[in-house]
Amino acid sequence: MNFERAKSIILIILVGTSIFLTWSIWTYEPEYDPFEQSSEFIKIKSDVQIVSDVIKPVSILFHGNGQHFQTSNPVEINEMEKEFSQWRFSGIKEVSVKRLQRKFDDFVHEDGSIEIKFSDDIPIALYKTVLKIRDKEVPEFSFDRILIKQKDISGKESAVYFVSYDQEKIYQGMVDSKKLRNFMDSFYRGSYDEHPEYTAETINSKRTLFVPENPVEINRFEYYIDDLDIGNLKNALFNNPKYVRQEPVSVGEEYTDGTRLMTVNKDNYLISYINPAQKLFGSSSDLLQKSIDFINDNAGWEDNNYRFAYMSENEQRVVFRLFVNGYPAFNESGMTEIEQIWGKEEIYSYDRPYFSLDSVLPSEESGKTLKSGREVLNQLKSKDNIDFKSVEDISIGYRLNKSLDSKLVTLVTLDPTWYYRVGDKWFIVPFEEGGDQSGLE
């Protein structure tokens, strides 16, 4: 074989090898382990809230000498909460209403007592993370108010009562009497001078409500708002965000992975998420705790002003509401609520705002005078389309309205308004000057 022939053979081999390697690179498909879709959501930690941040009293009632005084001031409520969360409770047990030898309503609103009221029934199994309970075993019950009674403070230990108003259930726990005396000295004795007087109204045989005796001066606010990152919410709510398709719709955008659906309503700054695979609801004694944890792990609260408002174990539904300066905020479109409905294993639906209150605008006309509670009661009684005996609560709240300023920047106005509640729905008290009858969850 001559030298030129050898070179030709070597060149053919090299070219063939090059072609083979190039083809191998182009057609290479690596073998990966099969991907199993996790049932766990991607967790995005942000402004984490604990039970005591979210479950807070909404008002404190002081009863004495036939008079009633109330505060919703968050500073006072926090001071009280700090005090009673340091008490050591023991001997928690149910108390028979018959043994009290008084009507249930009279016991709850008795002279010489402080009534610490919450938005809805709270499981003691959850709230014991706020309290210090020495008992190894605690009976299962829920409550929506805590009572401290002046006349029951005696001896070394005295009773503090946990009451479910709707269920007419009373439980008691024993607390160091010295701590209760100090509590009453600090908060009860000065209540007459420091708080507005309230009037009692018997709604029906099982319910008494308290409303301000005089007109109420309260501030009106305007805020710029700050948006929540939609991408964070998408990543948190979908197992595999890279497979999520985005499509424009009339109100904003829709995101779907073929099963789950998230709708972004850009008109009202709302997120609506649904997972149809979880349509069959389960039952859970830790419904409220997992609802708090879910928001902590899935893009957070955005605004630390949300409080627990309502829970239905039958519906597996939990609602958190925006509170401003101690008062609840309402909006016909749902812009002040975080609502969850739970399925058998995961969240079934999740509706929430994606904005927070950023900076308050100065206003020359920030004050507003609301009618007295007596006028509210008379107004509700006068309306043929309102069943007064079905009214379960009456409260001042902020009506949230959205608008644009001169630079087309979004503002929200918080306008003080009287509301009443029937069931889990809140309605504006319909005074002639323009209260509407739209139901608010």
C-alpha cells in the first residue's frame, strides 16, 4: 500500500467518525427518572403570622351599675391580650347553665364583668397556643368570648369563663386571683371615664346586642395601594408552574395547568383559585390552623391587618377580614377578604385580594359623624324587608371603595359606615341617604 492510499483511508475514517459523533449528539435523549407530581404546593415564605396575630378580640365590653362601655381600640386590646396570655389556667371544665341559676344571657352580660369578644367561635385546641394551660388534657370546645367577673374573684384561685354565645355553652378555667384583681384594677375601674357608653338591646330571647348611646366621630381614610406579585402566587398555587398556561380574559388573566385554574381580576385586584379535583370535602378539627399555615406558606398575608372573621366546619370554609384601626372593612366585590374552602386533601378554592394598603393620604375632611346606635336600631326595626329578630350583630365598619387619582394611580377610600349581620353575611344599614342592601360575606 503506497503512502497516498493510506492517507485516503485515514481521511475517510476520520470523516466517518465525525459524522457519527455529530449524529449521536443531535439524536441523544438522556434517560431521566420518571417525574412524580407532588401533591405539596411550592412554599413561598413571606410575612408569616402566628395564631395570636390573626385571632384577636374585636371588642371589649365593660358592664357595671346597669351601664355598658365598649372599646375596639387595638392598643387597648393588645394590652389586655398580653395580660391574659400570661395567666396560667387549670381545671378547665364545662359549667352547667342550670347550676348558674340565671338565664344564660344575664350571666354573660352581668354587672361587674369584662366581656372579651371575638368574631366567631374559636377551638380551644388552637387557642391554647396563645394561653398557658397547665392541664394535660383539655376538653374539646369552642368559644367566642372570655368573661372575667368581679364578684367571682375570691380565695387563691378564681374562675375565668369561656363562652360560646350561639351554642349557649360555658367552660371555666381557674386563674390566680391576684392576677385577676390586678387585671380588673388596670382595665375595669377606669372604663367609665375612658370609653363611650353603650346601650343594650334585646334582639330576641337568646341575644342582646350593644350599640353606642351617642353619635360616633370616626376618621375616613384614603390609601395608595401596593400590588402583590402575581408570579409568586402562581408559583405557590400550581405544583409545576412551568406547565401553566396564561390566557387573557375580559377582567384580566387566567392561569391553568389543565386542572387547576387561577383567575386574576385586575379591575378589583382579586385572585380566585379553584382545584376541582378537591370537590369532595373532608372534615378536620385543625381547619383554622391549616388555613393560617396555608397563607403563610403560599405568598403570605401581604398586609398584617387581616384577622380571623368566620369559620364553618360543615362547609370547610374559613374567612379572614381586613381590619383598620380596630374596625372591620367591607367591599361588595370581596376586596377585603381572604376566603378558603378546603377539599379532602388540599385547598379546593382560594379567593383573596392581591394588594395591601401602602401609604395614607392626608385629608382635610377626614372626620365623619355616624348616627347613634339607638338610631341604627330604630332604622332596622322600621324596615319591612329586615327581620330584626334575626340580626346577630351590629358594628361600625369601613366601606372600601376603589378610585383613581389625577395621575391614574389607584386609591382606596375607607368610609365609616354602620353594618348589621344576619348569619355570615354583613349588610349596610339602609339609612335614607343611601345605604344599600347588598350582602357582604
